[in-house]
Amino acid sequence: MPSAVAAIAAAPSDEALAHFEARLRFETDCWDTHESLSNGADDFVLLDVRAPALFEAGHVPGAINLPHGKMTERRMAKWSEDTLFVVYCAGPHCNGANKAAVRLARMGRPVKEMIGGVTGWIDEGFALTDPVR
């Protein structure tokens, strides 16, 4: 009798390749985001889509606070149409980043989710900004 892992056969390699390559087009992780920001990358805008009070309590350095409900065509017009946005929220238990990604994609904007959000950032050992006082 196969284990719970092997009970459902793995996808053929060509399907697995397509799946995992596609995921990288939609997601980035905390490590790559931190590395990019640390090296002065300016080819994306990092958006913290949590409520302003949570943002002020500590956020990923370099992030801009813009909750998904505040993302309008007018507000997004300050960035060029080809600007890549990386969105994050509290963590895997929060769907705010998904909602933000949907909103941006509907506007025709390039977008990726930083998987893990604030929880993942902290789990990687990276610091948040100090709370605003």
C-alpha cells in the first residue's frame, strides 16, 4: 500500500515544469524581495496592502502602504503602465495580497505576490521597520 505522499502519482515532468515555472511568474518570496531591495533594485514597487495602522506598527522597509480597496486607476496612474508591483499582506492566513493582485491585474498592471507576507518576512529573520510613534 503506497504512502499518503505516493497515493496520488506525481505529474509527468513536462507538466510539473510548466506548473512550477508558471508559479514563478505569479509569486516571489521574502528572500528574493529582501535580496533585491538590499541591492538597490528599482524594477518593482513593493506594496503593503494591510490597513494603515498595521503598516505603521511595522512593515517591510521600502514598502508603500496601499490597501487593495484604495487601488484605483487614478491612484495607480502615478506609476508607468509597465511598473511591476509586488504585493504582500499579513501572511498565508490573509487574502489581502490576492485581492490586491486581482485588482491590479484587472487594471492591466504587472503584479506578483510576495508569498509569506509579514509572517514570512519575520520567519526569514528580516526586520520590519520600527513602529511609527
